[in-house]
Amino acid sequence: MSASDQVPVGSGFSAKSTAAEVLADIELAGHTAIVTGGYSGIGLELVRALAARGVHVIVPVRSPEKAAGALGGIIGDVVTMPMDLADLASVRRFAEKVDAETPKLDFLVNNAGIMACPEMRVGPGWEMQFGVNHMGHFALTKGLWPLLQRSPAVRVVSLSSTGHKLSGIRWDDMNFRDTPYDKWLAYGQAKTANALFANALSRRLRDSGGLAFSVHPGGIFTPLQRHLPKEEMIALGWLGTDGEPSELARQGFKSPEQGAATSAFAATSPLLNGKPGVYCEDCDIALPTDPDSPYARYRGVNAHATDDDAAERLWTISEELLSGA
């Protein structure tokens, strides 16, 4: 995959489409999905939309009480199992249980994530955003590998973000051991890693007929912003001085239902058959970033997030990190 593969397919959907609209004409009864972060924000809305179409949805949960409250009103076949992406032992237990109990998986949506958090460490000292957003999902996918291989046409969706534009992979200091921690560079690196993960995974799924994609869901007000003080969101232009969504946010941000739509598209659209590893936004394949566009910061995908060599390098490093954890 490369920038040349980033060609929109004309899906007929848009930034304003919802997950329910994307799934409306697709037969999904009897399918099985795993959605991490499926009891909050856009993950919750994706679970709601999938369950409404007859999908059996497995939601890994770090907080059973919170999950029960959020998922209680959903109509459909939704079950929860304990898992914390920051705890590799719990990820292994979850993967082993699902593998033992699930004959076939149709969709793995690596949706959960954290953004711009204070400096923290997980696992054997990994920077938390890289450790949770990338390594936790890498460990989950590796743990589910037997199930993925026996599931023809499985699709894996990795939630990236336009935040990938903030930083490529910091090959010499991924974990901010030698340089001062910067929460936004750390977030950008993690989101680049999510895109490169899908790129590399797509090649590993080829023999079993699976596909992997990365997704920018759009700007959405969700609990993802929990680490950002109001003053910073005002400075970013997301909130007005009154603490309410700014005009920029009202025009450009999506609802959670709309934010879940591109994940739904990547998981199910037949238009993506034969398009392994691409980066999607607004329910279509994203164009390469146009550096001359006034929207370059917010639209399109940068070359460093679609580079095959970088994807393979990150995969190799991630396997080494996981084996030593």
C-alpha cells in the first residue's frame, strides 16, 4: 500500500452519514464482531448499529459497571468480557476465551483509545498512548490470530485519526525516554502506528482472505477528550469562551452516530474488496494529503502513515516489544 492506493471509491456516503445508514442494506445476521471501547463514544454507537442488524457483538470491558449502564438499553445480542488494553495478561485471557468459544469472527474493530493524556507508563514501561492505542491492540490481534486465520473474509478495522499528521513513528525514542514528553506528539505517533498496523496486517491476512483498514472517524466530542482541560479546548478552537462548542466545532464536528460510520463502512462495504490496508475517512478511502489545501491538517492521509516499509519495521519492533513484555 502507498499513497497511490488512496483513491476514493465513490461510496455514496458522506461525513454526515451515520453507522445505521451505512449498514442499512447489508445482510449481517449471524455475524460476530469484537469492538474494543464499545461502551463509550463512537464505539458504543457502532455496537448499537451492529446489534440492530443482527450481529453478535463482543465488547471487552475494563469497567463492568460502566459498561452495564451504557449497553443496557441496546436491543440485540451484545455480551461483555473483562479486558484492559493496558494489562497484557488480561488481553491474553480475553483472546484465549474468545478463541475457545468463537467458531468464526467477521469483524475486529480496534476502536478503544486514549488521547493527549499526562505522561504515564504501561506494560514494561511503554509510553501509555503508544502502549494502549497500539501495543494493546497489537497484543489482542496476535492473541486472536488462530481465530482470524480460520475466519475467511474477516475484516480488522484500526482506529487511527487525523492526529497521525502530528508525528510519524519516533524510531529512536518511541517511549520518550530520552526526550521530554509531549502529549500531542505521543498521540500523533500512536495514531500513525494504528494506520501502519492495518497496512502490515493486511499482508498477513492475505492468505486467509482477510482485510485490514485504518479509519479516521472525524472530530467528535466524546470521553476521548477527558484529559483536556476546558482552557485547552478553547485554545484549540473546539470550545467558545462560554465553554460551549465553537462555530468551528458545530460545523465540522460529527455526532457519535456519524463518527461510527466510517468504521462501519470499513468493516462491511464490498467496495473495499481488493483494497487492503487503505486509510479511510468520511465513509470512503481518503485521498493523500494535499499540502496546498487549507484543510491539509484535517483531511487526507500523510505518506508516513501509508508507507509499507515503515509498516513492516513497526510490526517487527512490535513483535519484539511484545515478546519481551
